[in-house]
Amino acid sequence: MARLPRPIRLLGWVSLLTDAATEAVYPLLPVFITQVLGGPPVALGIVEGAADATSSLLKVVAGRWSDRAGVRKPIVVLGYALSSLVRPFVAIATSWAHVFAIRVTDRVGKGLRSAPRDAMLATLAPPGERGRVFGYHWAMDHSGAAVGPLLATALLYFSPDNYRLLFGLTIIPGALSVITLLRVPETAHPRVPAVPKVPRVPKVGLPGALKRYFVISSVFALGNSSDAFLLLQLSQSGVPLMGLTALWSAQHAIKALITMRAGMLSDRVGRRGLIISGWVIYAIVYFGFALSDSMYALVGWFMIYSTYTAAVEGTEKALVADLTPEALHATAFGWHAAVQGVGALAAGIVFGLLWQTFGAPVAFMTGAALSIAAATLLGAADLRDSKHSV
């Protein structure tokens, strides 16, 4: 198997370092918000939902900006730098509203960088290897997400409950990620073709098959609540704080091992089947969380959850690229993220309210039902514009 081009590997290291910083913080936020800062469960949904929605909506803006301006790297650098600068300020938060502001600003950076970076990866991918490239990138992302919680666990072992020191130290991998990114060259790519301002001349738009996929994925996104709720349920079942960081790390280690292979599999056998399989696994895990009381059963479901992510993440990105002309790649990735983000905001709030009003089982079963509905719709959808759909 040929080695991936150097710019793709450098972008992978950028993602690894950034996620090491992000995921050292993330598994601690449910406990930090609800127990240290005294926020209610719905606050967790508001914080994570708003953060994801902000990120996703900005991806549309950044994607269109990148395609029309004909630049990728400067926008990507701006996004990574903003997140790396603001993330450590969680260390001085004194209320969940402060965490809300910091998380949203952090996700502004993610919103700016993600679509142009994905467009760079789509352009750099060797022919017929988009699934492999996006799978590799997600594998590096998950490697960082495995390393970050391990470092957090080690620090908390020697300095129990010292969350704020840990949050402040995340500036180090964040800075290293920006330095690495500066070594990645800009990619050559076409701009969105100009459309003369003449009546009845159609604008350049996204393909119909891609829009159909977005509609279907919005159904799944509505049930795809924040992983913070899984961590909260694990915490309430008796998993200690260091156990949460260890489980978070282990889950991402599993993803790192299999995500790239899942992307390569989608290059050979098709995107649609893997996405449907991932959504079905998601539903099974959520049903498991709804019906299980044992801490050990919940830990088992949490590990199985890794396979859903591995099957879907890189495969979805490759499918979006397959369905879109190159000049609109960043715009398409932006809209894909917007669909996920708006769904995450709605899912986070609804999930939190269902949890508070009816209990966790009802909330998890609702998410599972929406996932099954989305998988059924995707199985019946016409995506003939995709070169890899089955």
C-alpha cells in the first residue's frame, strides 16, 4: 500500500494534537458543569448543543468563503489558532455560563477550519482513496482523543480534582498543532465559477442527491445527542472520574484502530451500507443504555459505541465529496456540518429535557428510534449521483 502524501500526514498530526487538548477536557465537563459548578442536566445539553450548532453553522460560512475566495490554508490556520487560544480559559470558569461562552468560542474556531481542511483532504487524496484518506484523518483525530484523556488521568492521579490545572495545560498541544499546520502547503483548487447576473441563469448549487442525503442525515442528527450524556449516565452508574477519562481514552483508541480500515472498506464496497450499519449500531447502543442498570453493562455498550463512529465518520465525508464537484467541496462539507450541528443543538436540548422530565431511559430510546428511522430512509433513498453508493 502506497504511503499517503506528506501534507495529508501533517494534517493528521494537527488533528491528533488538537484533539489531545480538546479530549483532555471534554470527558470531565459533565462532572465539572453539574457537580463543581452546580449546573442542571439541561445546562449540559445547552452548552454542548449550542457549541456544536455554532461550529456547524460557521462551517457553511467558512466553506462558501473558502470556495469563493479560492483559499484554504489561511482560514484553517485562523480556526485552529482561535480554538487553541481560548480552550485553556475553562481553567478560570466559575459558572456553567462561563463554560458555555468558552465552548462556543472554541467551536467558532472549529467552524472556521473544518470545511476548508476537509476540502484540502479531498483535493490531496490519491484517486480512488478518499475513504482511506478521511479514515486516516479520523484515525489520527481519535488517536489524539485517546492520548488526551490518558494524560488527564495521569495528572488527576497525582493531583486529584485539580481540573483547573489540567484545563490550563491544554495550551501546550494546542500551540504545537498550529506550529505543525504552518508546515502544510496550500492546495491548488478551482474556485466556484462566477455566474453572470443575467435573469434566468441558474446559480451553481449543490447536487440533488447530496441534498437528499442531507435531509436523511438530519433525521439521524435529531437523535444524535451529545456524548456528554453517555458520560453522565456512566458517572451516575458508579464509574469514578478517572474511570471516565480512561473509558473515553479506550473508546477513542478503538476508533483509531478501525476508522481508517472502515474508510478503505467504503472505497471497495460502498458508502451507503457502512453508514446504515453505523446508524443501526448507534440505535442498539442507545437501547442498551436505556435498558441497562449495571455499570459493567453500560461500560460494554460504551465500548461498542466506538464501532458506530468508526463506520460512519470517514465514510460520510467521502460520500459528500463523491456527490459534489470539486469547486463546491468546502461548501458541501460546510452544509454537511450545519445539518449535524443544528440537529445536535435540538437533540441536546430535547434529550436534556426528556432526561429531566421522564428519565434517562426515555431520552435514550428516543435517540435510538430516530436512528432506526434514518437508517430505513437511507436504505430506500436514491443516491445514484454517488459513484460509491449501493
